[in-house]
Amino acid sequence: MQSLTKTFRVQPRDFVKAGEASLKIQRLLKDIGFDPTLIRRVAVCAYESEMNVVMYGGEGKILLEVSAEKISVITDDDGPGIEDIEKALQEGYSTAPPEYREMGFGAGMGLPNIKKNADLFEIRSGKGDGTTLVMSFEVRQ
Amino acid sequence: MKLSEVKEILKAEVVAGEEHLGRTVVAGVGSDLMSDLLTGPTADAVLLTGLNNVQVVKTAVVAGIGAVILVRGKRPAPDMVRHAKEQQLPLLTTPFTMFSACGRLFEKGLRGVEKKAVGTGEVKEGLGR
């Protein structure tokens, strides 16, 4: 297959469009015909990261890179960043306000779940520096 | 279990996706927590939830959920119905409470998505029936 690169914009606090970039990514990978289990892992990671940008981040984008060997999802935003990454990676740790919890989010499972589902996971962030997540997935034939 | 059976057992009304009632659901999830859908092996499961917003539909699609059922007779918001139709996700509403709805499906043989055996030895990862 030919390699493919696509960028999706993500707007902070836009709950009408929230998740739509990830649904497009999921649809695109389905159309290419990847294994459903792999697609689910990629879609879950893209969605968790997209919701993080919407809820906590600034202006953001998701970059999708697809080749026959590897799928990469790189999410970054220019929001306030994460002060304590180690804490943010702990299951159950969350800074979510009550309104996000009422929507069913903010249980402190997002980043740990991304880590679990991606073959490679990198996070770069700091207070005032925005956040970049690099997630990649091997395509096993 | 066929979705049409789920509908009968829960005396549910179909709000979107009537044409997908022939779909098979392999397990059940009862949750108002979106991370429960995203962290567990919930592909092709039926979701029972009291949460009534459009994000439920989006999360369910990402997680590969087979159908969403609102408990306590809740009516979905119009944008939730629209999204469910767009995403070909069956959306139903049942008059039963979460506890009773889960119990009725369990009684008829549907099981959860437990990852580990919990004492009985009969539960396996991602198990449906």
C-alpha cells in the first residue's frame, strides 16, 4: 500500500465536534482494510488523546501516518501542558472538573489506557509548553 | 445473542438502527463511565447506560460497541439519535433500571467482559456467552 499522511484539527472545549477526528481515522483505517483489533487499538488511543485536547488542551491537531508496516498517531496542542507527567500516567489520577465526570469522562484512565494500547508511546509536556503524544502501532501481517 | 432478542428481553424501543437488529452482541457492559468502554474488551458488546449524551455514541463507535441501550426509559437527545444513525449504531431505550436490565440479560445467558476469572473458573477473557 501507499503511505498516507493526514492532519486533523482539534478545537479545545468544542464538545460538538469532539471525537470526530478519531472517528474519521477509524473509518479511514477500516477502508484500507487493517485488522479490526489493530484498528480498535489505534482508534481508542486517538480518541483518548483527542478528548484530552478537547477537555484540557489548547489549539490542537492529530497527525496520522499510515504505511504497510506502521501506523503513527501524533497528537499535540498548545495548551497549558501537564505539570506532573508521572502522576498523569497513574490510573485514577485526574484533574477533571465535575462537568467532565458527568459526561462520563475524567476517570483518570486516558493516558494509562493509551500506554497499554500503543506499541510505542511517548509524551512530551511541561507547564505552559503544551503536550505532544506520539503513539505508534506495528502492522503485523 | 441477537439484538432482536435483547430488545424483546428488555421490552425496549428502537430509537435508531432498526435495520441492524439482526446483529449479534457477544457480551454486555453496564456503565456510565466512558473509560469502561475504552479500557475493556468491549468490541461487539451491548452497552447499557444511564448516560444520555452524544459522546456516548462516539465513544461506543470507537470502542466497537454493537448497540447502546438507555435504561430507565430515558429518551436520547436529538443529536444523539442523529449520530447513532450516521454511525449505524443501534440505539434503544428500555423501561428497566440498570440493575434489572443487566439481570434480565444475564438470566438469558448474556455475560460480561471480565478479564480474569473471579472464583467460579467459568469466566474467561473477553468472553461473551
